[in-house]
Amino acid sequence: MPTDDTDTVPGQLAFDVEAPRAVVDTPLPLVEPIDRATAHKQRLIGVVRRYADRSPRSQQTTLGASEIGTPCDRQLALKAVGAPTSTLPRDKWAAAVGTAVHAYLEKAFLADNARAEAEQDWDGGGWLTERAVDVGAGIGGTADLYEDRTVTDHKIVGDDTLAKVRACTCRPDDDACPHISTTYKVQAQLYGRGFVLAGWPVEQVAIAFWPRGNGAVLSKLHVWMDDYRPDVADRAIDRWQSILAAVLELDVEHHLDRAGLFATADAPCAWCPYFGPDRTGGSCTGHRPT
Ligand code: SF4
Ligand SMILES: [Zn+2]
């Protein structure tokens, strides 16, 4: 929702002297002559960078269920008007690992369907993987997994996130829980809503945190679960529609500085597509704690 942000200047959003830091990609040093291993390294990284830049996620412009639960109103306002995204050279490796593991997991669950069928160990519909869902209000997404009234979303996480989620002893419906991202929780509930709207029964939603950090072993998989709670999805959609209405009323599309009137949160800013910490390279200079 709009707030009174008095530090906003035309064409720029609020400046934060202690702005969060972006996770940037480090250019390789251009030192000549380079040895052949370094030259080969540059070619290998170049291929991955170019591939990551062309990935559907990098080019996504419509609002997805993975974004709507962000605690930052300004991020949604900027998304609503298609604001310029950051020109910071972001490191894409974590996203690449996440994409690759998602693809592997899909193969694993489809293979389990085939195994169950071959062994006549078939107790129902099997696993549904990578299903496009429509959650209403122009919001869509691709749900990772559904089986037996349970929607599961995969997250491939590093050590810090894994330690945080494993430390959680909060009730699943505790909105003040500092361990599990609200964005993730809302996303899971929105996927639940998408399946219900498509005619599938849903009773629970889950987030599977698969490890990718130091000492990553399968037994460190952490699963968070909650009842399917349609009120969470409804509230998220209502909030999005309120922000959209405010964006239209303020004509943010033609007055981008007015996005500075929307409340912020560290969503986190380091990964926000609009984050430009030094007044350049992005549409927002980051959340400033009060
Ligand atoms: S940079 Fe931070 S404060 Fe700005 S829109 Fe993104 S998440 Fe919100
Ligand atoms: Zn918690």
C-alpha cells in the first residue's frame, strides 16, 4: 500500500545509505596472455551466462504465483507497470542449479509412476509433475508436484536457508515465523488454489527444501507442511488487486517515482529484479528499515 516516503526524488526511489547488497556476477579479469585453462574457463562460463540470460525465468514479465507473496508492496507495484529491471550483472549459478535439480526431480517422480505401474503398485493417480496452474486474477505458475491431495513445491537451497528452515518450530500458520519465507508459503497455497480450481482435491501443501550446499545429502531434505488454507490465497490476491488499483490511481506507469509511495520490505532486496543499490541500474534503491 502507498506510504509517505518523503525521500523520494523525481525519477528515483528512496535512497538507502545502508542499502542491501546485490549478489552480482564477477567479471573475469582480462589479463593477457592468459593460460589455456583460464581461456577455457572463460568460454565455459560464457556459455552458461548466455544460456541463463535466455531462460524463460529471466524473460518472464507476467506476475507469477512465485512472486505475489513478496512482503514488498513496491516490488509488486513496479512489476505491475513493467518497470525497468536491474542492470546489475547478477550471478545466475544458484538459479541454474535450481533449474537443473527441478528437471532431475521431475524425471525421478515420473520414473516412480512408471515403476508403480510396472509393479502394479498403483494406488491412485500417481505423481503429477510440472503442472501449469491458473490461480485467478491473471496469476499463473507451474506447480512442481501433486499427489494424494498434497501440493509440493521444490526449493533448492544453500546452507543458510537450510539451517534457517530446519530451525523452525513455529506453527505452519504463524504469520510471524521468521524462518520460512512468506513468499514461499503463499506460493504453495496459491498452487493449492490452482489445483482446486482445476478440479483436484487439495488438503495440504508442502515445501520441500532440497539441500545444495556443503555436505548436501538427501537426508538433509527438510519438508514444511500446512493445511490447504484458501484464505491465504484469497488474501494474497486481494492484496495484489489493491496494489493494482493504487498503481492505476497514482498512474505509476507514467510517474515511476510514485512507486516510492509504496511500502517496502527486504524481500530480500539482494535478489529483487528492481534493485539498484547506488541509484543506478535499477528502479529501487532498496528497503530502508525504520
Ligand atoms: S529492492 Fe527491496 S525495497 Fe525495492 S522493490 Fe525490491 S524488494 Fe522492495
Ligand atoms: Zn518459523
